[in-house]
Amino acid sequence: MGLFNHLFRNKADLAIEINFDSKRRIELWSEHLANYPKREALAKFFSFANIDNALKSPERLDGLLAEIGSLVSKDLVSIEGEEKTQDEILKDIERLLSSSMRDFEISHLTSIVARQTAIFNALERLYQILKAELHAIRTARKNPNKNFLLNLFKLIFHEEAHINNTFKSEFYATDGLSNWEDLDRLAKSVLLEEKLTDDMQSAEETFVRMTVKQMGHGLRRKYRRLAEDIYYDLLELIGAPFRTLDDSEKGLKELERLVLDDNTLRKLILKNKRSLKLTDEQVEWTINAFRKSYESGHFEELNAEFGT
């Protein structure tokens, strides 16, 4: 039984112990993410642009399908003992393709329990995708079919990619790494079967997440007004609006420097907090919240008012 089979099995099924310690569980997850780019590249052989050529080279196609399947560790996902008809596999694939997770996002969730549940659901979907792929590969090797292979390509190249890439740090800009770190920590908690509770979330983390959520664009809450006032003051400090592209680039660098300056942000929070009653500790937490909101792009639409 693979790790995912164990984690996402039907709870009515008989539980089977797996002999994977914490280190091995994390290794399997890391190996999966590391192997995905190769599987993705191999799948291009039967992409929409090349499917007809692929069907003309059955031996090469069979070899590539075997290699793609071998890159999914049986210790992670196993279909041993499972048999499905081609129609059943197609129905599984169509169901997965019709319920995409392209816009998977958890930063708006303030509860650590809700975030862990969202990660659990994403990894459970990944398990379903990988199982469908393995069944499809086994069937396609026996009977290559154009429609079948194209659906397999879409699963690997699109649906699986949406989830895998969410957990890969290279898909995050430097200022978004804190979001990746949160996802990575929660994914590992699911893999290790650690049950998180809201009591484990510090008062600071709860405050920061709530504040970041309220600083989001399109909202008219006190923290959004505070964030806008701070951002406008920052733009004034860097000399916006700018007349030349060179000045704009220099201004952006200065803006990013100021966003990392605790003293500057502290002064602007105290200046603009209006009716918000913040303790000294909450002022420090608001600095962190504003920084995270900036990293999340919550203020990008405000730049339009400062065009050249």
C-alpha cells in the first residue's frame, strides 16, 4: 500500500499499517515533486500537437508510457490489485477534468484547521489524479487510443501540474515565499498525519491572517483603509508620480526598501490608524500584515492613480 493509499483510503475499509517513518514520508513527497518535470516533458510526446506522430511510433510510445508510470513510486501510490475497464477509467478522468483546481488558494483562510483541511483535499485530489493516470497508462499500453491518450495528457500536463506547482518554491517570487512556506508546512502535517488545532496557532498568526484578509482589494474595512493610507504615503515618500521609466524603476526599488523598513511602517501605522485601537504589540503585527498584503499584490491597482 502506498502512502497516499493509506492517507486517503475509504475510512470504511480495513486499515492497513504502513511502515513509513516521518523521514520516508517526506522523501516520497519530495521525490514526487522532483520527478514531475520529467513526467511532464515525456507526456508532450502524445500532446495535441504530436498525438498522430505518437500513434505511428507504438514501440516508443509504449516505452515512454512505461517510464512515466515508473516515475510514480509504488510507495506513494499503488494500484496493485485494482482492475478497471476503459470506460470506468475514462469516467474517472472526465470527472477530474470537469472539476479543476486551477485557482487553488488558501491565504484567505484564517483558521489553521481550515487551511490544513484545504491542503488535505488538494492532496486527496492529487491521489485521485495519479491513480487515474496509472490506470490509464496500463490500459493505453495494451490498446493505444487517441482520445484516451489526449485525456491522459490533459491530466498530467494540466490538472496534476496545478497541484504540484502549488507546492514548489520555484514558482513563487521572493516576496511570496512566506505563502509557500505555509503551504509546505501544512502539506507535511498532512503527510505525517498531524492533527492541527486552532489552539496551535499563535495570537500573532491569527491577527496577521485576519488583518491581511481585511486589507484585500475591493474591501471597505478599517484595515483596508489603513493599508491604502499607508501605501499612498509610501508612494508620496518615493516621489510618485514618475515622469520617466528610469525614475519609475528607481522608485519601485525605493518602495520595496521602505516596505521592509519597520520604523517607516510603524510611523505610518500610528499616523493613519484613526479609530483603530492597537496595542504596541498589535502595531508590530500590523507591520507584518501590511508587508504580507504588499507581497500578495493587494495594492497593485492603486498604482494607476500615479501614472506618468
